[in-house]
Amino acid sequence: MSTVVYPGTFNPITNGHVDIIQRAAAIFDQVIVAVATSKRKAPLFSLEQRVEMIEQSFAELDLQNVQVNVMENLLVDFAKQHNATCILRGLRAVSDFDYEFQLAGMNRSMAPEIETVFLPANERHAFVSATIVREIISLGGDVSMFVPKPVLKYL
Ligand code: ADP
């Protein structure tokens, strides 16, 4: 069985993330969405809220092979614990590439048996970023076109 881990802060989950997860669910037997605690980033939404927002966004999509977990340890250790053979990341633009390439390289040094795979962002969501969504929220703007509906009730 092929299991992939899709890690992130999901602060909050956006339509771009949803698109990546749906596409991964069609490729892999099992997709584990790993919600990082990211204490260093002082997330706008609590860990519980971020998990709930993802669960509620997927409840209506009825994807049996997507599960959401909290990740409190190192990504490669989390992947091994869950018998995942791949780490999934989304690539929006060249600007994502530097960081993602570095991350993939360091993860491969620590765990050569785990591959990182990239999915290119859907062009419809390629400009959507959780950071900018948070900025719009903090300024009282409308983010309904960038995030799944269940996220809106947390604002
Ligand atoms: P991080 O906290 O590491 O920045 P995020 O939670 O923002 O991670 O995102 C997790 C993953 O989703 C990353 O691989 C990121 O590149 C990807 N991603 C973020 N937004 C989009 C989008 N609009 N389309 C496709 N992939 C995206």
C-alpha cells in the first residue's frame, strides 16, 4: 500500500491545499495530512482549529483515503511511524523551489528511503497563499474565494 504524508501548517487550509490533497488521493492509496504544531510561527489558528477546518473541508468530499493527523515530531520520523514512503509538497512558483529543494535534500539525507514528490499547483490556485489569506483576514477582507467554506465560520 502506498502512503504519502502531506505536511504543512495549514493556517488555515486553502483551496490550493485542498486541490493538492484531492489529486494525491487519486495517486496514492492513503494520504495523511500532517498538521505541524509550528509553535515558532505563532499560528493565527490553534492546532485544534486547523485540524477541525481540514476535517470539515473533507467531510463533504467523501474521500475515504484521506486522514488528518497532528505532527509533533520530525517529519521523517512521522513518515516512518505511519509507514509512508513519500512526502508530498505543492509547488506554486519558482520562489517555492529553493526552500522545497533544500527541505527535500535534508530530509533525504536523514531518511534516504523516503522520497519527496512535488505536485505543481493548479493554475486556478497558484497565487493562493495562507500567509496572504491571514493578512486579508486581519484587515477585514473577504477570503471566501480562497478557502473551503468550513473555514469561514472560524473567522
Ligand atoms: P508551510 O507551513 O511549510 O509553508 P503550508 O502549510 O503553507 O506549508 O503549505 C503546505 C504545502 O502546501 C507546501 O508544500 C506548499 O508549497 C503547498 N501549498 C501552499 N499553497 C498552495 C497552493 N495554493 N497550491 C498548491 N500548493 C500549495
